[in-house]
Amino acid sequence: MDGFGVAQSITAASRQAGRDDPDVRRAEVQSGIVTAVNTTAGTVDVGSVRARRLESYRQPTVGDQVLLVQSGTGTWWATGRVSSGSSALGLPRYAYKPAHTDRVSTTTLADDPDLTMQLDANAVYYVEFWLHYAAMDAVRFKTAWTVPASANGGRSALGPDQGQILSSTSSGGVGRFGVHNFTTTCIYGSRDSTGNQCLAVEEGTVITTTAGTCALQWAQATSSTTFTRLGLGSLMRATRLA
């Protein structure tokens, strides 16, 4: 190889070395776990690295796994969340019923098998239940909430009043609009049908100190061998606020 070829080889090798060495190229992509959130500065700490958040990386939380990019000048940027260390703030989570659940001959409140979620400790959640239910007038439909131990807050109950007797084809009537404790039993009126459904909406703020289950409990208000149904498509939504 002549001198020109040697020079070309050396140049190519040095360029490759520069591309391979972060200390030379001053650019890098990696991931890491957020150890501190610096709200006023718009930055997060990932171990010893302090990275500025992109506008799209909102509601950062300690424990988030994030994607980090180092610019050619050495500045670190947290481009976004890869996975959450806990429930991300402001991002709702959903649970829904993929099929009907029918209960007979029971007035004992029990958690619904589908409308349930785990809540983090030391957090504030806004929780909603949108319930499509069916029951005979003599049986009715009743609810309460399961929440983590020592949780504070309350829940509202919106739907047909417990004293309301509707025909099988009626969807109107007198409503209930109370606010209650989580464990207070709420009884709803019905459309006097096991097939035609009514709507009840319950919502509230759950302030936790310990982690645990949040779920809708429900049962028949009066025991009957005629089933009471919580229908397909009923929905739970929980949004962490703090």
C-alpha cells in the first residue's frame, strides 16, 4: 500500500473511532430511571445525569423509565416516557366489562370481576363508573365501592331513584343525586326488566395512603332467583391527579 492509501486508511479508522466513542462524538442515546423531578427547571435527574424534558414529556414521575438523548454539545434531553414507575399523572386508565355479569339470590355486595383497578399509595385519583344494569322493580340494584385501606374522599350517585318504578319500556323518571361515603349502599330503581337496561353514574375522588384495590361492589337490593345484571360495556375510568 502506498503512502496515500495508508493515509486514507488512517483517516477512515479515526473517523470510525470517533463515531464509536461518545467522548469524541458527544452524542448518545440511552434509557434510564428518573430519580428526581425538578418541576421549576423543566428537568429530571436520571442518576447523575440532569436532562431537560421535551414538551411532550408531561407529568414526569420518579420511577419513570425514559429515553435520553445527548446532543453533540453534551446537553442531555429526556425525550419521553418508556414506561411508568407508577400511574402517570393526568393519563386515564380504563377497565370495562367484555360480557354481562348476572347475579341471583344475593344481597351481599361483592366486587365486580371486571370493574377493578389497583391504585398507588400516597396518590389522588378521580374515579368514574358508568354502569349499564338491569333489574326487576321488586329486586332493584345496589352498589358500594371497595377502596384501599384508609382512603379518604367520597362518591356521588346519579341514576334512577330507588323508589322509582318504571315500565319495561320507560327510560325516564325521578333521579337520585346524592354524595356518599365509599361504603354507603346506594340503591337504584330499574326498568322492571332483565333485558332493558338503566344507566347509573358514580364518580369521586379517592385519596390514598396505602396501595390497594378500587372496585365497584354490587348486588341485588332484594334477594331473588330472577337475575340482576351489570351489562357488557359498563366502564371504569381512573385518572391519577397527584
